[in-house]
Amino acid sequence: KRLPWPAGFQELTADRVAKGFTVAQIVAGLYPDMEPFDERGANEAGFPWKPDFSQINPAYFDMADLRVAHMVQSGIAPCIVGEWGFFLGFAGQSALERHWRNLVARWGAYPVVWCAAGEATMNYYLNRPKDEAEAAERLKKAQTAWSEIIRGIRAADAFGNPITIHPTQYGREQVDDPKVLDLEMLQTGHSGYTTLSANINSLSNALSRDPVMPVFVSEVNYEGIIESSREEIQRFLFWSSMLTGACGHTYGANGIWQVNTRAKPYGPSPHGTAWGDLGWEDAYQLPGSGQLGLGKRFLERFPWWQFETHLEWVEPHQTPENRLACYAAGIPGQVRVIFVPADQIWAAWSGKLAIKGLEPGVSYRATLFNPKTGKEQDLGSVSGDENGDWFVPKPPIFQDYVIALAR
């Protein structure tokens, strides 16, 4: 009820569609950051289950149907997060299997992604293991249970929708058999600048592991969380992730994920502290969401799904020791996209930012893209010097930029 239906829900959906978002993660009634049957988790028809988890409340899901249908009709694919992981302890595996049969029966014919659980192997906030041995035992049991639940989802879904799981860090580590997953979610931190390197470290690691599967960051640095992670952090996360090989990128906003309202913030989590008090009515207008939409539309000019990372195309480029340098990806001989973080703009200003290895006899049209405003500057036709290098001219403003070279 904290996001009113229909007006509030439709307002938020329309904003995301206008900005170019295509998927939204939405939790199916068994929420994080609250105990079961906390009044903040009820909709117009009450709670999704009876308090003893003996029976589903169909009326709750009738109201949820309206929201999910509206998302789909608007062009947003729902990523249905079935429940938060600690409900495995509250409700039990059998109840969660029934929970999932209900979700698949209701929404399986829609273009959905199934997310088996949020922070799947996390213990409830106030029920921490007493030592490492107990923690290891709980983890092993949870990994086995989530693999079994996912197999049940797959067996129930005649439409073959893709399945993933939201992690504490790596999705594949939430299950005892990573092959049950179709794509891997990552959660990489909420500490602003100090999380930027950790995000790319985790993404690079996940992309190199077996079994190989599409990987994307599912949760990182929600805009405004801990009164930080503002728009420049959002731009860096998007561009660095997409040019490193992610199959997509998730934007989050503090105030939306917990659904504060201007009149009544969500309030404290079970641990006793609130994550913030900005209302969703204001949070959806934070500038980072629009700027990521600009970036997405710019990438869509090119066959971005065919891009491969080519750090050797730019100097200075990012390394494991310095993730704040430049990122590069594209298709050899066809297109190159370079992200120049603000930290590296001094190299361009001093004439030392080089696009390298340009093919002999090939000319490119160069564009300087402002990822904050969407404005573009045509840099003309460029080709490599005798070493195959082209040096980027001084930028008009000291900030981060994207450079695109199209043959």
C-alpha cells in the first residue's frame, strides 16, 4: 500500500518507460527489511500468506496481478523476486515451493524473469550464527534448498522463462549447482567511491568462471543511499560495467526500494536503523536514472551485444590496480566506445589520452558524448598516425565523457 495503486504505481512505471528502462525487479510479497507480517508489507487485501504459512491468500495476489499486468502492458518485463532468502527459515522449503507454483501459474505466460530469492543465503538480521561452523552448516543447507526450489520452478514453467537468483555477492554461490541458473546476478556494495573497484573486480571474476553465463550487477550503490552514491557514481557504474562485458545493468534509488512516502518514511529496518527518508515521489526523479537512460539509448545505436572489451584500445586504461582509468569495448574495424572517467580527464586536457591501434587505411567518425546531458560534439573524421594512435582533444568541461568511433 505504500506505493498507491493505480496512480502511484502507474506514475513510477511511466517514468521508467520514458527513461528507457526495460526490466524492473519486484518482490512477490515476502519482503526484505521486515519481519513476516509487518504491517508495511500488506496490500489492499492483506498479506500474501496466513500467519502460520499454511495457506496463500489469493486476494493478495489478485491485487498483485493488476500491477504485474500494468508493467507488462507498459513495456517493462518484471523480474519476479519470489521472496527474501531468510523466509526459508520462517516459512520452510515446502511453503516456498507452493509459493513459487502460485507465481508461475499466475505470471509464467508473461515475459518475466524468475529470481528465486533475494540475498538467498543471508540469515535473518537478528538471527546470526553463533560461530563459523554453524554459519557453514546453514549455508550448505540453504544452497541445497535453493537449487531444489529452482528445479521446481523450471519444472512448473512451461514457457521456459530465464531463472536467476539475487545474492549476497555472487549468484552462483547461493546454490550448490550453478548450472540451475540461466544468468548470474551480483551484489557488489553500497559504499560509493570505495565500491567502484569492487564492482568491476566482482564482475570480471564472475565473467571468467565456469559455468559461463550472462552476468550483470543486480544491486550496487543505490542513488542516494547513505546520503551518497550520487549521479556521477551511477554513470561510472553503468559505463564501466557495460564496457566490461555485463549483459545489462541495474539502477536502484534509495527511497524507491523501501518505498518511503513523503508523509511516512518506511522507518527502521529490524536492526534498528533506517536507510533513508526520501519519498519515492522524489526519489524517482533523482538525476542518475535519467542519465542512465541517456547512456542506454546511446549504446543502442550500435550492436552493443556484440561488443568485446579491448583495453588496449585506450591509454591510460583501467587495470586491477586502478579501476578508475578508462574503459574500452567494441567491434574491431567497426566501432569503438571509450568511457573516460572524470579522474582521467586530465590526460585528455594535457593531450595524453590516446585511442590506440587504429587500423591502417580506416577512418572513423568520432563523437564526444556527454553522459550527463546527452549532448554530443562531432569531432570529425579521424584515423591513426604512423603508430595507429589518435589523441583526444581537450574536453569542453572537466567531467566524465564517452567517446565513440564509428567506421
